[in-house]
Amino acid sequence: MPKLSNHFQSRKPSAIRTAQIEFMERSDDTKAINTAIWNVSLPAYPAMQKRMFDLQNENSPFKNGVIKYTATVWEKETNEAFLNIVRSSGFDTNWLYSQVTDGGSQAMELVTLGTCGDAWSNESPLLLIDAAYTNYVSFAERLGRKTISVRRTLQDNGQFTLPDISEIEKVIETEKPKTIVVIPYDNPTWQYYNLEAMKTIAKLCVKYDMRMVSDEAYREFYYTDEPVSSIRWITNKEVPGIEWKRISIETSSKVWNACGLRIGALITDNKEFHEKSVAENTAWLCSNAIWQYIFGSLAHESHTDLQTRYTKQRKYYFDMMNNLTVEFKNKLPWIIVSAPDASIYSVVEVKNIAKPWFDAMEFVLYCAQKWSVDINWEKYTLLVSPMTGFYKTKEWETNPGLTQMRIAYVDTPEKMALVPELFAKLFQEFEKLR
């Protein structure tokens, strides 16, 4: 057989997909509650459902069965849907350029291509904040771009803390990145970047002539008393010089419960970046025409209706997350669970209750490949994501993710209510075998 490329030979599944892939190889009757990958069980927004179920109505561009390419940049209505959503959170969309992509993932790839140094060089690396969403690292590796990071720390009270600003500046001065990625409603940590935190990072971007990329997949999923946070709040009035350095990533997946729709957007006020990003993406021809049409329905929704949805979803997730946080601590005293401030994830830290040399990946494989526990006379296992893949570190033994796992709040409240008991039983059985 011809030899595979070095890149292919070195690839392993993403940390968020590993458990699912391994569980699919099982042949027993064990049921899995999959909290490893975000694939929400809630139905899509009603207007999107209506279009999805009626693609042949007289107003549909597909009524005659013809499916044409769209423009690479966007279908006009789809673009307006994204801008309408941004406006519904209270932001001005004048002078913004928007490009529709195949989900937020393709937008991440384009950002990496458009803002980092040449492939296989160490110039202008991408600056991430550990624990960082794994896809940014994966796309950078695929494209031959360097990533660097500053590390935040999970404290015993469940709060993640950012490093001191002087530490971040030291990394910037040493490594000379030209782009920093922030996720205001963070995946995987639950951390919420309020307006002041966003301003602090924006000031660094102006000082060191860097771009600020804000991944806003979970905008409006916050559970504090502070106002909605976004890069769109940070204008030249708040931070002189920040405009033209701002890029945001949008997606249909999260707030709109359409993970499989694979429609996202790259929004910026920098005309040059926008035009070159579209040019780069012409090789991809266009995003899916039918998916764009379905998502385009949101262009016509009122801001009042959209805000009503945001409020309902915040309550849905906060109640579930708050209950599970309490139950985790009841089942496993001294476990650390990240504070439910934003997004729809928990990081559980077992360093205070695990034996030495605990390895989150071993635990994940243990749950996915072999073991189950009886709950309500049925066999269950739990799929979670090992956090080792969310940290960029050369010293494996010092990786904080070795004792941390991410849990996504994606199944029904009834099934999610089983997670603390399920995790506790599997963890205790795993520890007995070590």
C-alpha cells in the first residue's frame, strides 16, 4: 500500500468525538448518555422548521426541484438573517461585512488562514486561552500554522481565572502573535467574559497591532446579572483603534438548535479581510443552498420574538446546569465543577478525589468501550470529553486536563438528571480497578 502522508499518520480523533467513536464499536445492549459532543436534543427555531418541512411551497427557490450554486459570499437572505440576529442583541450592524460559511468550523479555518503567518513558519502564531476549544488547534495543525497559549486555572470554587495581564503581554512580546481568539461564553470552561474583560483584551490588541477574533456561537447563553457581552460592544469609543481589528464567528448550531445544518458566518468591519476571505473560499464554491434557505427564515423574525427565545433557553439551561452542579457535589464531595456562568458546558475536576496518576482519557475509554452501570434496571454508560486535548502543553504530565472532563448539557433534562449518579458510579468503579 502507498504510504499515507505524515499528517494523516499522526491524526487522532478530536477529544470531543473520541468517546462516541469508541462506543459505536460496542455490541452489547448498553445505552449511552452522550455528553461528549454538542448535539442538542431541542427542536430548531419554528421558522426554520417551517421551511425545512415545506421546501416545495410556491415561495421556495426549490419548488421545481432545481438546486443551484449560490454566490460564495452568501445568499442575501441568509446574510441578513445573521445580521438580524446580531441586531437583536442590541448591536449596530452598519458597516459590517458578512460571509456565510459551512458552520462556525469553516469560519475558524478561514480566520487561521487569513491572520496567521506562512505555513510551517513560526511567524504570527494564533494566540489561544487554555483551556481552548480543540478545533482551533486542529485546524492550525492541518494548515501548518503555529498556535501559542496563555493558561487559565480552575480554582476549587469552580471559577476559572485568567492569567495576569502582564503574563499575557509577556507571551505577546516574546511570540509576536497577530491574532487572539476569545470565546465570551466559553467552550469548554463556562467562563463568561464580561464587557470589562473584553475591553482589556481589546486594548492589548490595539497596543500590539493584533486582530481580536470573538467566537460568539453561544451569545445570549449567559447566567449572570451582567449585560450580554460581545465584540460588537467594543468600538473606537470604548477602545480607540479597535475597529477594523474585530472579527466575529457566528453559527446556526448552538442558539438555534441546528447542529447538523452546518451554516455559520464570518463577520468583520475590515473590508480587505472580508474580500480576501471570500476569494480564499471560492475554491469551496458555496455553502449549502438548502441549508442557507432554511436559516434565512430568521431574517424576518422580530427582535422581540428572538429575545423571548433567548430568555426561555437561558432558563432551560441554567436550571439544568444548576441542578447538576449540586448533585455532582452531593454524589462526589470534594469534586470541583466549573461555575455555571455562561455557555452549556461543565468542566469536572477530580484531582481532589482521584488516586495519583489519574488519566481522563483512560477513564473516557473505560466508559465508552467496556463498562456500564445499572440505573432503573437498565445498563447505562456515560460519554464525556477528556480535557487533555483542550490544553496546549508540551509536558504531558503537567497537563491540567489529565484530571478534568467536559460535560455538554445536550440531552433531555430527564436523561441529564442521571449524569451525576452515572458519573459517580463509573468513576468509583474505575478507581477500584486502578
